[in-house]
Amino acid sequence: MVNFKELGLVNTRDMFAKAIKGGYAIPAFNFNNMEQLQAIIKASAETKSPVILQVSKGARNYANQTLLRYMAQGAVEYAKELGWEKPQIVLHLDHGDSFELCKSCVDFGFSSVMIDASHLPYEENIALTKKVVDYAHQYDVTVEAELGVLAGVEDEVSSAVSHYTKPEEVVDFATRTGCDSLAISIGTSHGAYKFTPEQCTRDPKTGKLVPPPLAFDVLDAIMEQLPGFPIVLHGSSSVPQEYVDMINATGGKLPDAVGIPEEQLRKASESAVCKINIDSDSRLAFTAAVRKVFTEKPGEFDPRKYCGPARDLMEELYKHKIVNVLGSNGKAE
Ligand code: G3H
Ligand code: 13P
Ligand code: ZN
């Protein structure tokens, strides 16, 4: 058993309370490899932004959980080396799908876990979430739960359509489970294809797809029911057109990829939404940069020569999100 405090990590409790008061959101960036982690830490240290490092079940399988934990511990030291005296870094399990997985993460040094039982019937979601909360809180590990279903793929949990969170359920759910934050469904979804072309309109000038707005009325109703309660948005990549264009121009195939416009995420950040999950944008940046090197220098075979530019582009992306979208810069001086 390792407690997250021994690793220099923090849980989300104070971070979220400050973010809600201050009208900004904490970035939750997924990582699977060293370059992503380096870029996240550099961007957070240079902007003095609190940050949540997210590990999915898939990331644990890909990278090995022991290695990921030591990487997170190393990230705290790296942040200090970069001149960030008191790094505020959370190690979070993204989309935990069982009590056993959440328990293993708590026991293994994670400071926050998500139990995603949103696909289960309501009472079963409550029972499983409460079981995780009761365990995690013994070690001061904070717990994110989910109510409502996002369209798209949530690790191994998939749904063809989204079911918005029902505002009339949130008080009962939060009270009975004791969860620390709640992921809600208001129209975001995972991946680079968040909306079908049929759900969008076309900008007559650029011909680009314009997605429908998020259901801010549902968010407002939830906040009215649970004033000041930490709300989480999953599926919040914006799918930057420049990365999609770079990928398509170098032989990739991402037709009609579309994300959440950044203005809407900025607006959400000013509300009780205090954690915004971004994974796909980093994948797109990485892929765009690697493809560019392969296209321009077909003889290159030193991974540092293409992972390095990928790391640089991701760092630029993370800084942009922190400073221009979430407003978390300078909040962890
Ligand atoms: O919500 C899902 C995250 O983007 C993680 O994706 O399961 O492919 O690692 P993954
Ligand atoms: P994106 O696919 O929009 O980046 O969402 C990531 C996410 O919600 C991770 O839990
Ligand atoms: Zn998610």
C-alpha cells in the first residue's frame, strides 16, 4: 500500500473548491507515454497550473501500472526541477469500471479515482459508486462518479446515443454516494468524431462543420440543484482543424472530424465545471507532428527525431488549453 501523499501528489478536493470559486477549470490530460507526460508537466510548470494526470484502464494495460505510478512520482520531481516549487499534481484513474480496479489504484498511490457506472441502472450505479467512495475516503482519495451517458466509446463501455444527465437525480445521487465530483452528460462525447455531419451545420464561408451547442440549460439546472458542487466534463477535445489538416495532408484519413468549440469550453470553465478532460487533441497533435516528419524526412529512423517534435506540439497544445481555454494558469503558484 502506497499513499499518494508519499509520492508528492494531491487529491482534487481543494483544487476543485478553488476552481469553482475562481471561475476556471483544471485540465485533466490523459497520458500513456513519456513524451505526453513531459509535455504536460512542462506546460503546467511553466504556466503554474494545477493539473490532473489521467490514466485509463487502457493506458494501464499499455504502459504498465507500476511504471505509470513511478512516472507520476517522477513528474512531481521534474516539475520541481523546472522551478515549480509546490507542484499541484493529481494522479487520477479515468473511467474505472470496477471496485477492484479503483481499489488497486487507491492502494497503488493514485490520489483520485473515477468509478464510471453510468451505464448501469441508477440504483446499481449508486451502490457501486458508494462502495468505491467508502473505500477511497479512508485514504483521503477523492472519487469522481458519472450520471448520464455520453455517446461514443468510454473505454469498454459504449453507447450509440447520449442520455443527458437528469437534473432531478443529482441531489439524491450525490448525497447517497458521497462522491466528490460528478461527470455529467450535456452533449460532449469521446474521440475525434463527436457529432455526425447530419447533426452539424456547414459554415458557408469555410465549408467546415459547425456542431450543435452543448446543453447549457441542463448544466444550469444541475448547478441549481447542487450549488457549488464540482462538475466534470468528459469528451472535451476541440479537434483542432490545423491538426486534422496536417494529418490529412500527409496521407492520414480523418474525414469530418469535429470537436467541441473552445468558446463553449471557456464558458463552461467559468461555471461549476471544474475539471475538463482532454485526450483526443493530444493524440491528434502527436500524430500530426509524427506524420509531418515522416513525410518531410522519409529517411528518418531515430524516434527522438519524430517523438521530439510531437512532444513540442503537445506542449504548445497543453499551454494553449491552460491559458486560453480553461484559465488555470497562475492558480498553483
Ligand atoms: O475516455 C477515454 C479516454 O480518452 C481514454 O481512452 O481508453 O483509449 O485510453 P483509452
Ligand atoms: P476526448 O476524447 O474528447 O479527448 O475526451 C477525453 C476524456 O473524456 C477522457 O476521459
Ligand atoms: Zn472520459
